[in-house]
Amino acid sequence: MSEGIRIATSDDVAIARAEARRFAAGLGLPTVEQIRLAAPVALLASLLLDEGLTGCITLSTEIEEPDGHLIVAIGEIERPGGSGGLPDIGPELSSALEAAAGFEIQVGRQDLTFRRPLPAPLTELPPVALSHQTPPQLVRQQRDDLMVLLEELSWREEQIAELNREVEDTNRGVLALYEELEDRAETLRRLNELQRKFLSHMTHEFRTPLTAIQSLSDMLLGGLDGELAPEQVRQVSFIKQAAVDVTALVDDLLDLAKAQAGEQRLSLTTFDVARVFGALRGLMRPLSRPGVRLAITDPAGPIPMTQDESKLSQILRNLVSNALKFTEQGEVRVSAERADGGVAFCVVDTGIGIASEDQRRIFEEFAQVDMPLQTKVKGTGLGLPLSRRLAELLGGTLGVESTVGRGSQFTLVIPEVHPQTRP
């Protein structure tokens, strides 16, 4: 704690300022912090004199964990004639002291206390002694302090100007980036629109010749123009199967183009999950291979849904078809149960599985994953991407969990009631 600085004359204001600076220097504070402490102390001393008061200003420190505080106290306040009273610390002065010097003001009955955190924690209190200076020395000290503050202000202005230049450069870069992103987004929109139109037109154009090929193949296989030799039957069957495969690809491309363009229309009806499973059972059992059991288990109780039954069936057909393709031994199980306001459909197989690094790629258009059965089974790489888009259209999600050599589980979760039907 410093010795009390008695404030009774205008010379005492300069003395209080100088001694506050010396006190801060004794604490090891940098020059700017010394001046930040000295200036408000002088301001408080001037306030006493302006109101015709005298008093004693005391400087002290308080060590706390983890930080310490610097304290300026004004006590022994008296008016001429012996009456006491506190100076008027108005809101403007209070705000100025808090903003400029970081002081918190505590008003007591007979004194005022100003507290602020120390710029750096102190582990011990250094000895600080006051040494009164002569008026010329005080004037020189104030002049030197003013020069320090001006240099500090000039440096800060340069820093601010440099930061402003950097901000302007950054803003220009951000604006240029936004323009580039907008241009690229517009290009992507145009490309997507061209792709959608191309797929839509071309798939319609393909359908006519493909239908003709299938019809002619059926006529030849049916013997309308005479019986075919066994080798001719085999070759015409290959032609028909190729036309069927390409037709399926065309249908998938058309559905995918519509889904990407948001042109898929919903046909919402109310149905039970058991009915969907019954139709799925009849369609998929002929596709089962020897050694693979297809088990489609109806739910324990009725699960009514208000959804697009056709699109739900299309997703399940794709999932079951894929599971049967990549399962050589074991089973493919299909089940459904209620889950968090929706219905979770699970298609589980004991097939070859999918590596973790490939589980995201299988939902990309035309993606083909290298696996042992890939050369034996045919696929376009469109079934799973289309299924995920249809799941999103139904307000749900489609995910996969898989382990190589042990099989996969695809889980489709959709609301029991499509959001479009809700008020």
C-alpha cells in the first residue's frame, strides 16, 4: 500500500498523478498501463477540488487467486468548515472510468473505492515508496507521458489502418469468390437441366425400339413364322433378355431424372404393410437362387400407412433384388416395425458384404464396387441411388450397415403418414 496522497490544492493533483504513475511502475506495469492508472487518479483528485472537498487518495494491491486487483481509495473526505460528504460521481464520469481505465466503483458511507484487475497476476507485493517531485519535474513528466500516449495512439492508428486494408482486401476476395460460386452454381443448374432433358428425351426414344425388339422376339419364340431350331431359340432368347435389361435401365434412368428434377409425383393412399409384403413375396420369390432362402416376415400386428405404395414397393424391390444378387448362400430377410413415429423396413442378407470405404459410393449414380460377384451379376449402379432419392421423397432415409464376408443390412425409415397429408 502506498502512503496517502493528501489532496487540498491544485498542485496536489499533479502530485497524485505522478505518484500513481510511480506506484504502477513499482508494480512492474508497462508504460502505457502506468499512464492508464495515473490519468484517472488525477481526474479523481480534480473532482475533489472542483466540489470544494479535500481528501486522501490511497493506492494498494490485493492478491487473489488466480488474479489480483489494483485499488484506488478516496477517504478522509471533508468540506471547508469540517462537514463531510462524498463527491458526485455521475453516470458520465463513471462510464468514462470504467471504459478508459477498467475501474469498478464501490461507494461507501465515508469513502469511494475503485477496483480494476491487474494486467498481470502478482505473486508478491513489491515495495513501493512515494517520492514527491518538484512542479517543474511534474510538468516534464506529464509532457513525457503525453508524448508516449501520442506515439501509442499513432501506432494503434497505423495498426487499425493496416487491419482496414486487410479487411478491404478480404472483402474483395470474398465478393469475387461469391461471384465465382454463383457462376458455377448457374453452370451446374444449366448442366443438370440439360442432363435431365437429355435423359428424359432419350429414354422415351429408346422405349419404342426396345418394345419392338421384345415383341418380335416373342413372335419368333412363339413360332408364328415357323418353328426355330434349338440354337435359334437360344440366340433369340439372348436378344429378348438384352432388350429387357436395357428397358429396365431406361426405366431407372427416367425415374432418376425425374427424381433429380423434383418431378416425381406422389400418389398417396392408405394401405397396410402386410399387403406390400404380400405383393413383394410374389414378385421376388421367382428370383431366388438355389441355396438362398428369402424370408419376408409380416409385422406382428397391423401397420397402416398413408404413403405412396408404389414407390415404397419399388424401393423394397431394389433392395431385395440387390440382396439376392450378392448372396450365394444363406438367406435374405425382410421385416418391418414401428420406430419413432415411422416404420423401419430392414433388408438383411448373409452375402459378401460391403467394405466401409465403399458404403458411401454405392449410393452414387453408376458407381460399381469391386467385389468377387461383380463379374457374375449384372447391375447399372442406379438402383440404390434411385432408392435413396425415393426414400427422401417419401420423407424418410435409407442407410446401410455392412461387414465384408458377413452380409449387409439396409434400413429404410419413412413416416407412417406422409408430411404432405398433415395440416
